[in-house]
Amino acid sequence: MKNRFVKVGETGLLFPRDATEWVVVLDRTSDLVWSRGFVLQEEKRWKAAVTTAAKFTAGDLKGFRAPTYPERVGLFDYSRFGPAMDTEFFDSPSSGWEWTATPYAPSPAVSAWFVYIYNGSSHWHLQYCEGFVRACAPRQSLGISAPEAA
């Protein structure tokens, strides 16, 4: 697949790669739509981060949530670092931690999975620690048309 990511406007319209204004990003590999950047302006504890992701809207697009651990690590590009993200499509600082919605199985009441933006690594952490979060949603649930093959 030549172009993994597609820029999307606030009404769900797909934009060309060279667009300068877009609000979310469609990942054609997972068929998930992602917030362009963090949905928090500052780091928050796990429960607050997951709740904030579920309240995220982008124009007419509603129905987002915090990503699961497999979804979030699937967004990393391991050929990059500082951040391990495609910054042509995503706003991202060079480093920092992001929450996922996935609790850590051995202690799900107090721990959850974190991902490190700088290099794409991950680790579980106590839920009272603070981090950022992105929001995602299945493309179909937002009413966004499937992009043509590129």
C-alpha cells in the first residue's frame, strides 16, 4: 500500500496528501481514524485520559475512544524515532508517554499499558501516573467513505 495514511476533514471528507488543514487521520492498514494529535492539553492519569478520549469530537465526527494497546503500537513507524510517528500526518512531540485503554492483566485495577512516543517502546504503568492520549474510531462508525486504492 503506497499511502498508509489519509488526511480527513471535519465533515469526513478525504483530503490529498499535500493538504495543509485536516483534523483526523485515516490509517488504511487498520481502518481506524485517529486524532491528529493528543486529545489532552496536559498529561492526565489513566482514567481521566480514557474518559477524555471517549469525549473527543472533530467537527461532525463523533464516537471516538482511547485505543487498545495493539491498536496504538500498530500506529508506530519503527523506521523513525524522536518520534516514532509519521509527522507528515500526526502532530506529535519528540517524546512522552501515551496511555492506551488496555489494563495490565496481572493488576488491571491499578495498572495499564503505556507507549513511549520517542521510539515506540511500551510498558505497563500504575494508573495514577500521568500521560497523554490519542483518540481513535473505526472508519465505518464515523461514516467516512473507504479511500480508493493508491
